Amino acid sequence: MKIVRAETPLRHYHFDSESLGFVDSLFLKGRERRSNFNRRMFDEDFARIINYTGRRGGILFDISSNDEKLTDRLLSGIETRYGSRPVDEVVRELVREIAESLVRSGAAYYFLKDGAERDDIHITPFSPNGVARLFGMYIQWVPKRTERHWDRDDEVIPRELRILNSAKVMRFVMPKAIKRMLSSQNRTLAVIDEHQFRMTDFHAQATHENPNPTNHFDFSVWRNTQERALYRSTRAIGWNGRKYDSSKRSDFFDCHRLIRFRRNQIALRDGILNQLSAELARIGRVYNSEFAVKISGTNDLPSAAHLNELEARLIREEAGFTEIIDYCFQR
């Protein structure tokens, strides 16, 4: 194993899961969840924290700083999935990417790298898998891997423990309150996903003497039990499992769930914006020791205060279902 003080982390690398040793498993999480039907749907829905449906222009984020030139340099240096865009679009895309990583992995990491030009700055994401913080230092554990080359033999590279420059690492974590809710919920979702399609195990087996056996298993009870477990596990977060046509639920029930779900999404969004402000200010002090920046949402984004007001009006039967659905889905 090599221990290196790395200038930059490895952004992309491939390794064989079957060749991982015990020490590797301490740093690296499983690459795929074995059965993840509901969990995958939830991750996609919850990470969609900024809704663009029905939006009619306007600025989504307010950015205040004591060094606007440095702020522009940092934000323009952020590499997002869709390339360079106006600052407001860059922040929106960055928040979305961070949310996806947090919901999927529980953390998100970015690295600041100076370009060849004097004012050139690059802030690039890298995988949280194998990254840990020890004694104030960030390390990246890279397992043994094989690099394939078209013009020469494949190269086997030994394990690496890369010590990163902590001053240039941006780290984002899931807010604690949401993390606790997701931890409890996702344990139940994992059990539901594991047994979701096991109903076929209860079919009576045909035999030569009885080719059409009577099946006394009540599959409606099986489905109702799974649905009840899904709703109970997602009560705190408010997710409805993409079930929109059940006659067992009232509009009142659905609206309460929708408000709770959007309120938790707003908590995640604001948590990301607070962390983004702190992390940009910290890495910006590499260039300006007094640097400070604050990024917050504008009134064009939905607010928890307005959701609380809608919920109170719904309880008093003063808010209609259409008003609540429009606010939650069109903002």
C-alpha cells in the first residue's frame, strides 16, 4: 500500500468488488443495493428539492459577500453537470447535485484546484466513497485496481491512502434531523424491497394428482400489509410512495403528507445553502483571509413558513386542496 500526500483526489476509478479485502470494506460502501425499488424512487423524489414546474423567471438565490470579485471567481469555477451557466443557474445545479449525493451516500465532496492561469479556479466533485476525516485531515482510500490501456498491457495499481489538502476540500453532510428520519425509514424500505415480490412463493404447487390446486393465500392482505408498512415508515418524512390513485386515502391525508414532504425538502435545501456558504467562505480564505459569503433562497423559492401557514389553514378548512398542491408542485 502506498501512502501519498496528493495534490488532488482521484475523481473516477474502477475496482473489482470481489477483490476487496477486510480493510477495504471499512472505507468503501457497497456499490449497489441488492433490491432497491422503493428506495430508488424515494432517493429520486426527495433529492428534487428545487422544482422548476410553472416557474416564471426571477432570481432564486441571494448572494452577499465582502469580496464580489472572489465570489464570482469561485462560483464561475464550479463544474456542474451541464457546463457554464449564469451564477443563479450554477448555484441551483450545484444544490441539486449535492442533494442527490447526500440522499444517496450521506455526503458530498468537492475539491478546489488552481488552474494554469492566474485567476483560473476549478471546483470539481469527487466520489465520497472511501473518503474519511481523521484528526482534522481528509484521506481518500483507493483500493487495488487495474487500469486498462489499449496500447500496452494492463497495469495493476496497489492500494493507496491519499492524504488530501484539507484547506481545499469542501464537505457536505446530511442535516442531523433528516439523517435520523432517513435512517429509520430506509431500514424498513430495505425490508419491504427485499420481500416485495415474494408473493409468488405462496402459490400452491401443482402436482400430477392435483394440477389445479386451491390457493387459500389472500394476496390482498399481503399488499395491504406492505402498503401499511410503507406509509408507517415514511410518516415522518411525508413521502407517499408515488401512490396517487388509492381509494383508501383522503385528499386531506394526501395534502398533509405533501406539506410535510416539501417542508423536509426545504430543510434539506436550506441546510445545503448554509453549508455551501460556510464552505465557500472557508476555501475562499486561501485567497482572502477576511473572505465571507452568504447564499440564501429568495421569495421565489417555497418557504417552510408558508407551508406552516397552509397547514394551519387546512386544519381550519380554510385552504383548498388545489391551492396546496399548486404551491408544493409549482414552486
